[in-house]
Amino acid sequence: MPAVERGLGLVDRVVRRHVAKLEKVGWCMRAPAIRGDGMLVWLTPSGLDGVGLGELPALRAPDPLSPQTLRSIRVAWAAADIERAGHQWIASREMALAPGRWGAEAANERGGHSRRLPDLAFWPASDGGLQVAVVVVQGQSNPRRERAALEGWQASILASRYAQVRYLAGPATARHLGRLAADIGLTAPQFIAGERVMADEPPVRRSVIENVDEASVAVETAPVAAPDLQRPSPAHVVPQCSSSVEPVETSEQAAERRKLINEVLGHEEPSRRRRWRRGAT
């Protein structure tokens, strides 16, 4: 969900409210991610039908620690940066409905060719020009496979199917990919490799500002706790519970509760100490 906040320029409580509504009608599901990545949200079959992607298979509940989930989170952040820059984009799951249009033919180890889809594609201009392919590299890459993939993207660029391919990778991997691309003659501006998909572009202002009732948001999102948010001060904490107020425990009730706990645990009741009085012998 933090990627949604960045991409749409919305505050956390607004995103939580809308996700809670979609979850209530059965359009999405959510689960905690690893610390620092907020919540994982994915569409159910009903949600895919609702957005016109009913042909896609629904995802299973992701494992927060699996490499595939970590890669999906990185792709989500890349999509958020593209959305924040104001560009239209499409994800690989949507491209899979028409792989012949979006895929690049890359030589495989069996002597044939395999079609590779980018993780994302976006249109840098609003005039309907050629799109840019985005490939996310997670971990160590195979030099032979990456060279074959780069050759496939180069062929797609020469065939005017893509204007550019951008690789998202760490510094060392980005330099390695740059050397492989240079060996086959694929250089800037047709090829870019770096840690971010977009340059530091000014975000697009959103014209719609939503007013959200704090109490209703707290009730709707009570099961959700974003682990990466700064802890608010006690004076500004909204109770994450129902509107009913818990009764205050009296001293007699506290004594009865302690007595019951001691009986269950088998502890003996401590004997009362005799009060000392002045002048007593």
C-alpha cells in the first residue's frame, strides 16, 4: 500500500479507507508484508472482473519473504514512480493477454527463441508514441541469458515496437548490464540501467482532494497497522477499536481478578501483615 500512496499522491488513511471498501465487497485481499513494506494487496477474481481483467488468473496469497514477492514489491514501486510522473503504463500480467504485441524474441539455450515480456511498459509522451519497456532485475543475473534478452530488446527497438528499454538493478548489476549492452551496440538513449525507473521529475498534481472522517477511517481499518509509519504522539492517536468504551476496573474487581489468577496458577494467597501500633507489647 505505500507504493499506492506514492503513485496516487494520497495520504495513508485515504488509501486504507478505499482498500477496506474494496476488501469489504470482495474485490481485493490484503496481508502484512515484511517490516517496512506496509501491506500487500491483490485482486480477487471478482476484483479482476470488476476492472475488466477477468481473463487473468487470480493470485494466491503471497509469501512475504519469497523472492517473487520481493520482486513484485520492487515492480510496484517502479509503477508508482511512473504513475507519479503522470505517464500511462501497463503491467506484465495485462501484457500476457497479448504476448505477441508486447514480447521480445530472445534466443534460448535450446537453440530456439522465447518471448520475454517486460515487467512494465509506459508511454513517456501523451501523443501516443512508442512505449518504453521496463525490466526489473532481482539478484544475480545470468550473463548469457541477459545478453540474449538485450539482443531481443534491441531487435524490438529496431523494429519500432519500443523506443527504449530501462533496466532496474543495483549499481554493480547495472554496470554489468551496461557493458553487455555496449558489446552488442545497444547504448543510450535506447538503453538505460539504474536503480530508479524515472529521473527526478516533478510529481503531477492531483485535482481531487478527498475529505476523510478520521473516526470512520479508524473503524474501517482497525485490522491494519502500517509498520513503516512514524509512531504518532499519544495526543493524536485515534483509537483503533469500536466506539464502545471499556468500563474502568474497580479496586474490588482487581482484587477478585488477582485472587482468581492465583487460584488458577496454584499460588497461595499472601497472608495479611499485622499492622504495628504504637505502644503495643
